[in-house]
Amino acid sequence: MKILINGINGGMGQNILRAAQATPGHTVVAGVDRMAEAIENPCPVFSDMSACDITADVVIDFSRPDALAPVLAYCDSTGARPVVATTGLSPDDYALMETYAKRFPVFHSANMSLGVNLQVNLARFAAEFLGDDFEVEIIEKHHHRKVDAPSGTALMLAKHIDEVAGGKKEFVFGRHTKTEKRTRDELGIHAIRGGTIVGEHEVLFIGTDEIIELTHRALSRQVFAQGALRAAAFILEQERPRVYNMNDIVNRHKTVTRLYMSPDQAVVTLYGLEAATSARARLFDALAERDVVIDMVSQGAPRGDKLDISFSLSRDALHDALAAIEQAFPEGENPYVDVNDPVVKLVVAGPGMEHQAGVTSRLFDALAREAIGVYAVSTSETKIACCVGKGDAQRAKQAIAAVFSL
């Protein structure tokens, strides 16, 4: 692997250089740094990317946001693959990365540590499991030379937690000048700078009478250097143009990472509902008026002016749901209503599902082999949920677990 290090004279650049020198088959063929002659290096060092006339397989960028465009342009013209580890990127920088990622694979992570990326996954799971009953605060600590605050890793953690929460979190950066109580949807982010702290990130889930802490401490920069080299090897193997990240490495051999089930569910299906959107609005308005919480919703394609629609819900809410349907569609307008009760919802999920074909096929093949019927299905980029009969739930769970090695 021929490596070009952008920011080679910085602390991380020198760590990557040493790690590459100690790794068989890795050669640092060039470096780029504004202070090109500040340190004696075993390879040519250029003051800017446009002056570099040496080709490499991969560019590892630990520099600054304004170097992103030259790095991507160099990769576009030479065929090198970029590994971008710079923090403090702007929305325009991310948009630029996405533009180039339509032409070739790009790797980006605010933190190259595998441990931090495991922390991200644990934080997502905790946020999903604990819900709104726990408030979230993030504390990050770094050395006094770090110029951006909060850290890119802290923002990455916050964005993943916010994504699980449906995008309703308000990021609050410190509480100076705050004169009101904390709101439930706040997500506090706090930065500490001092000494030689390599990097520490703490996520606190704070509930009534209990606190859950997820902490990662980097004890040396070598963890980031090794992660960057691993990312470089990974991105050279990829053929599909898109932006990759550390989660792709963590989950590269495991498309589906979670399987869970929710018991005591029911599925209600309305056959022959008017295809007009107003009919669905009447249905869900009536359900909302009775505080019926809907889970999965699936709809078939319209047949003329009619369609079929199904939704799942807790069995406890079934009586109110049926009353709401009767209220929404008076006698003479009623669609035919069918109820499957009790059912169990099974969910398979994993970040790798978004880019892996055949997951749905494997799921239904597993259920078909056990002759298990499915009453409702709902999907997203990273999740498939289906409802099966209560008596089939354990067999279905075992069949799915076996096919995905869970």
C-alpha cells in the first residue's frame, strides 16, 4: 500500500508515519504539510497538495477542513482513495465529499478508533432502549492544542443519539447564560481542553435515581493511527462509490446485527378503503383522538379507487382502535376490517443492511422453510419488521437467528 499523508508533520501525521513504517507492505511515498520543512521525513514532503507529483494508492488526511477540496481533487485525478479523518467540517464540506463519492469510494470518520465506534453503537442502543425517560449529556476532553470544539466525535455521538430520537434533540453547547430549566429534548455537549489529554468521550444517560455512563479513553494516538491504516486497507477493497465509515468496518462481516421481538401485538387490516388520502387522514385522526399508538403501517397499491391498509399496535389498544375505525367510517362507508390477534413483532436490524442485497430474501426463506405465515411487514434502510402469530414466534426467532448467525 502506497500512502500519502496530508498533515504529515502534525502529531497524528507522525504517528501514522511510524505505524506505517512498522507495518509490512506499507510505504509512505509522500507527505503534504504547510510547514513542509519543519521536520525531517523519510519521504518527499510538499507544501500543498497541488504541488505533489507523486501518486499513491491512498491519501490519509489528518489536517484541517480547508484541505479537503485539494485532497479530493488529487484523488479524483490520480485514482487514489481518500481516508478523511479531519474534524470541524462544515455542511458544505460534507456536501463536497458526497459529490466526489458519486465517482469513487470515500472513507470518512471523525474518530478512527474502533473502540469509539463501538461506543457509538452502544449509545444508539441505549438511546433506543431508554427512550425519553433518560436525559443525555456528552462530555469530551482533549489536549490544549486542539483547535475545534466540540470535537467531531462528540458531534458524531450526538447525531447518532438524535437520529434514534427522531431528530427532536436540541444540541446545547454548555449552559453559560442559560436562565431556565433543562428541557427534556436538550442534549448537552461540553468541551474540556487541557494538558496532554489524547481524547476522552463520556456519554451520560441520566434518569431518576440512576445514571448510565459510556466512556471511551484513548491513552495514545496510536489507536487512531492503527485505525487509519485499517480504514486505508478497507477503502482500497471497495468498488461501489459512496461514503464509508468505521461502522462499515465494524459490521463488514455481519449485515444484520440485532434481532428482537415485541409480544402482545395485534394487526388490523382495512380492506377496500377509499384510495383518497383524506380517507387515511380520517382513519389516523380518529386513532389519534383516542390516544391509540400505531407501530407498523403498510399499504398495498390502489386498485382503482380502493386500497388495503394494515397497521400494528399493542393488544391493549385494540378495543379503542376498533371504536375509532367505527367512528371514522359510519355505517355504509365501512371498509371490511380484519384483526389478527395476538401476534408478535419480530425485527431484524443492522447498519450493513442499507448496502447489502438479499437480506429480505434470506429472512423470508427462513420463515418459509418453517411454514410460518406473516401478517404485516414494514421496512426501512436498516430494519425489517414483521408480525407473525404468537404460536409461531419462537420458531420464527430461531429460524431468523440461524440464517443471520445471531
